[in-house]
Amino acid sequence: MPARTPAGKLQRGNFLGSLLFDLRYAVRLLRKSPGFTAITVLLLAVGIGANTAIFSALDTLLLRPLAGVKDAEELVLIMQVRPNASPRSVFWHSFYRELKKRSTTMSQVAGQTDLNLAVGDGATVELVRGHVVTGEFFSTLGVQALHGRVLTPEDEWRASDTLPVVLSYRFWQRRFRGDPAVVGQTLLVQGHRFVVVGVLPKSFNGTSVETSPELRIPLIAANVVIPADADEVQGIDRLIFQVFGRLKPGATPQQAQAECASLWRALTEAELAGRPGQPGSSREWELSSRIEAQPIARGVSVLRREYSTALALLMASVGLLLLMVCASVAGLLLARCAARRQELALRMAIGATRGGLFRQMLVEGALLAALGGAGGVVVAFASLSLLVFALPPIRTPDAISLPLSIALEPDLRILSFLLAICVVTVLVFGLAPALAAARININSSIRAARFGRGWRSRQALVTIQVALCTMLLVNAGLLIDTFRRLRHVDAGFDRDHVVTFSLSPGMLRYSGAQQLSLQQRLMERTQSLPGVRATAVASRVVMRGGSLRATVAPAGQTPAPNDFLNTSYNTVSPRYFETMGMRVVAGRTFTGGEAEGRQLRPIVVNEAFARRFFPGIDPIGRHVGIGTGTAAKPEFEIIGVTSDAKYRSLREAPPPTMYHLWTLHPKYSISFNFHVRTHGRPEAAIQPVREILREIDPQLPFFEIRTLAEEIETSLWSERLLAALALLFAVVAAVLAAFGIYGLLSYAVTQRTREIGIRMALGANRANILSLISLQTLAMASAGLVLGLLASFGAAPLVGRLLYGVAPSDPTAFSLAVLLVAVVAAAATVLPAWRAVRVEPAVALRQET
């Protein structure tokens, strides 16, 4: 057997044998120090787990290719880009049809559109989200069914008494409990029989990242589930589609974009030429739209658009936290190395090499990182479950709630990240103690001399901890102040006493007149309930992130091209403003007696509208119209001005808004939102209103019930999460910084006990000794503060995009951070300083030199 040294060096053998011996030795050492091991592993588990969880969310939303889709890098989404509007893929069926027929850059073209569908079993009705898809939808994405089959081009126009439907995995599990025999069963959709032909894989969301419809039906089904309107326009021709395609080999997105733009312009011009007597239509305005072909290898995401900046900041914050953890662990290992210097020196004296000691310390660090990584997996799993549970409702730009279908689960990519971060962690916190062990001086270490180089390394680590702590405290202060300011913003309506109910009677083929009758009965019966103050109906609920918008101008004026969609609007019943708690500042509101068929329809506008279009003059009686490329014709007459109110977000300035009377627009909506204002808690009205609707029509359920306070809290989801996590990270950072300062000063007092005794024997008093210890703290804290403040200024551009009402360089946040770091440093200094001033000179002078 070859002889082995305690340092793990094989005098004759191989590197693998040495490594295994080092690993066994490291296990024995860590088992002998359970307290040290537990603290170190816990710190690493929190740091690694938090980074893994946030990276998993970041990867899912920003980096990961579309799940369940073949060759996603070949897909492009055709978009319309207009001024003052988010880019969207909204095209009439005619564009899809012509693009599919004429495209030379795309091998396949597909389209989809979403809508609410009433699914029943004859006794009850459930409102679910569905997609009407074109025949090549599934083949373009390259997906196969988990059970049964997908829809094919033959299904697109195949008329039948029983049309096919494909279920999402989520809907299949929820409604059919995962029964594979579901294929061939029938569903009642909008009162029509559909046969289930397939179930899709769990990971498949189509072109979306985080949401998926419950049902997908063929194109011809649109004429069945959507009845023709008053002008006998069939369902398909009333839908707008998201259009995407798969590029041919060698084709580029730029070539596809040029082709689509040319086709779009030709179709729009041809349509306008066919009706020359109708200028100013929305189609004419569409000629100014820019067509783009955007690659969608990473899918389309609502959450990405809203929270990508927040996720990036969170990733940076947890990265800083991990650096602090590494600095703390490195400090612990350096102190442990210093305590073992005599042992390590003896090993060198009997034959161990510096390389062997270096390897031994790295193996100990790697073992700790592996244990921390295992704990990090547990932390990551728990954090991801909480994050998915806490996600806000996902809505379309039209404020329609979408079913969540996102899996934040560690996979091979996440495990690879976890492995990489463990390796980096070992290098960050394990390198310093390993180098310190390799630089041991045998003679001085055996005589128990001071370990000076290790002291300087620990000083640097503590300074870094203080700097990172300062930066996290500044960011936490800014984000918490932003959240506080937003929560106290005057929304312009009664947030505490209004509850809203969403209904979709159009899905059950209610006519416009039947909807008005339903609304009237609901309002009358609810108004009689105890505690109810007012009731109203509106086409939109505020604070849901979306709004209806139009391009408005005073009669005779032409809007500028960059003034597209300049006004939000809502269709409401007469008592809407009273129900919302909004004030009438001029004129009057709707009375309900406005006559139909009048030449100019009455509207109520808000103060922002009056300032925007009629500055300095009385807007009452003024005429406005929809302007789309030509002078606006007089269509509406302003009868009143109401107070400003937030519409889409608390962050926005109240947009110019006009309100139409619902009774003059009964055919424009298949759904509405019922508003109830109460004297007390609005939640108390929910169950009585449910019972009233059940008595009126048991087949018509509410699909969303929320108070305005809940809508506001949901709209602040990102700000709340950032503020809470920033506060958590800052507290952990402060604890780590305090721990680092305390550990370093405690070690310094122990190492300098003899020096302190000599100073006191020569006449130094306790104030002098206290000053000596405090100056060391002051030097480290001051250096860390300066570095942290400079880093905070450097991060201002990223943080500034998330703030509201507070500047990135807010002096209050910076001052509080400095004060808190000073308090933390002072608190960490108390015990070491107390030990130093309690040193007895006679005892200290008897220590070995």
C-alpha cells in the first residue's frame, strides 16, 4: 500500500485517489464541526436556491424556446405597429387567406383567434377560453396530440352536425380527470354538439409562453358559435386573427416582412377603392400601420412585456445576495483556516505539499457547495411554487382574463445553471482560504504567529459585504417608497366600496335587447338590497391593464399620424359615475332618456379630455368625432365633464376619456361588467347578487367577481413583490454584513489580545482601546459605503424604470441606507469592543509569543 500523508497526498498513486482521500477527510472534518457546517450550508442553500428560482422564472419568460413546438426558430409572427399602441397581430381573415395563397417566403401560414365559449352538459354552463384555429395551425407548429389527433386542414371547412374539438391538457385533467377514453365523447359548446378528437401535450401552449386556451375548434366553427350580426356578417368575417408562419429554407424574417407589408397595403387599398363614398374609415388609417415579421422562437408573452425589467432587477439582487453569502462563507473558511494553521503547518512539516493543501481546501469548499446546492434545490422548488401561486391574473390587451398555463419547474437547463452556480460559488468563496492555506509559513505558524495575510483578505471580504449591503438597502428604500406612493395615489374613484361582476350573455345568444333587459333587472333588484348605494353597467372595469381606445378629434380637425388611439372610452349606464364615486364638474351626466337615432350622440368626457381638446374653453355642447386620416365629422356632443380617474394603471396620468351611453350601443358587446357600490364592505353584496342572477337565468354564470380594491392590489403585483423581496434581501444582507464585521473584529481581538494588554500596561485606557477597535470598523464601513453608493448610482438607469414619484438618486433612500449601515456596523462592534476593553494586562502578557 502506498503511504499517505494527512494532507491527502499520495506519494505513489494517482490524482483520483488523492481526490477521494481528500473528500473522505473533508467529510470527517465537517462532521466534527456540525454548527459550522449547518450555518455554512444554510447560507449557501438560501443564496443558491434564490438565484435558481429567479433564474427559472427569467428563463421561462425570457430565454427558453417555445415548449412542444418543432423548430421554433423558423416561426415568425406578423405584427401591426401603430403610434400610441402596442404592437399586435390583428388581421382580418381575408389577409390570412390571401397570405396563405400567395406567400413565397413561408412554407406554411396559420392563424388563431380567442373568444369565450359557453361549455355545458345540459344542466350547468361553464365559461372557458377557446381558440378558433385555421387548418394548418398544428402542422405549422409541428405538434402531435397526446391522445387522439389534432385538427387538420380537412377540418377547416368540413361542415358537420358534430364539429371536432381539441382539449388542452389542463382542461382534460380538470373536467375529465385525465381519462384517456375522452376521445369520441361530446361537448356542448354554445349549445352545439362537438366531438372530442384529441388531447394536447401538457407542455404545449401554442405560440404563447404562459397561457393556453382550454379548447381549440376549427375555422368553420366560428359561424356556429358566433351568430351573424344585424348586417348578416358571418362569424368568421367578424373575427380578427393572430397570423404567423414558418419560413421556407433560406428565407429571412425581413423578406417575409416585405412580402406581408406589400400584400397588406394592396388588400387595404383595394377595399378602400371599392367604397369611395366612405372616407375616414379605420381601414384607411391602417395604411399608416407598419407591418413587421417578428421571430417568435421564445414565444409571445404577456408577463414578459410587463415584468421583464422587474425580473432582471430581481436577478441582479439575488446575484448580489449570493456574492454576500460567498463573502460570508469565505470569511468563515478563512477564520477556520487561521484556527487550523498549526495543524496545517505540521502537515507540511511531515511531507504535505502546498498543492495538496490547496486541493484539500478546495475539496472542502466543493463539498459545502454541493450540500448547499442540494439545499438550494429544496429552496428553489418551494420558491417556485409560491411564485406561481402568487402570479397575477394574465390579461389580453383588451383586459380579458386568460387561463394560466405556466410551469416554473427545474429542468435540465435549470439544473445546469444550478451546477454552474455551485462551481462559481466554490471558486468565489473557496479560493481565498485555499490560497491562504497554500501560503502558510511553517515556522511562524508552529509558533502561533499572527496570520497577517489572512487578515487583509478578510478585511476585503467584509468591505465587499458592506458595499453590497448598502446597494441592496438603497434599492429596497426606493422600491418600498414607490410601492407606498402608488398605494396612496388618488385613483379618482371609490376603491373601497365597489364590487364588479363580469357576465357574457352574448355567449348564450342574448340579443342586444335581451342584454338591456337583463341589465335593467339586475340593477333594479340589486338596488333594493340592504346596504347597496348604487348600481351600474360598463363595458370595461378600471385597473385591469387594458382599455378601449379611439382616435378622436374636435369636429373639422384632422388628427396627426402620431395621435393615433389618443382617447380611451367606456360604454356605461346612467348611474355609472355615482356608482364609481366620480364627481360631475360641468354639465350633466346621462339620464337614461336620451333618444335613439338622434344625429349627434351624447357623451360625457373627463377633465383630461377637456384639457387635451378644448384648453381654456367650455367643452359643453362641443362636437367631436372619430378622425382616421381625414377631418373628423361631428358624431358626438359633449353634455358633461366628470372628474379624472385612473383607467389602466395607477402609474399613468388619467388619459383623455369619453363615456358613451350603453342603451345607444346595445349590439357592440357580447359581455358587460356589473358594478355595485355599497355603504359597507362590498364583499357582503357578492352572494346576494349571485342569487339574484341565478333566479333570473341559472344558465348564465358570473365569470369574474372582484372588488376595485382587489383590482388595485392586483395591478400593484409587481411593485409589491419587488418591495417585499428587496426588503427581504436587504435584511439578509444587513445580517450578513453584521455577521462579517462581528466575525472579523472578534478574530482581531483574539489575535491582538497580547498587543492590547501591552498598550494597557503602558497607560492606554479603555477609551483608547475602544477607539482602536472602532477605527477598524469605521475604515471597513466607510470603504464599503462609498463603493455601495457609487454602485447604486451606476444602477440608477435600471432601477429608475421601476420607480414612481421618487428619483433613483433620492437623498432620503441614500441617507437611510447610510444610517442603517452605520447602525449595523455599530451593533456588530459592540461585543468585540466589550471583550477588548475587558482584557486584563497581566493575563494578556503571559500569552505565548
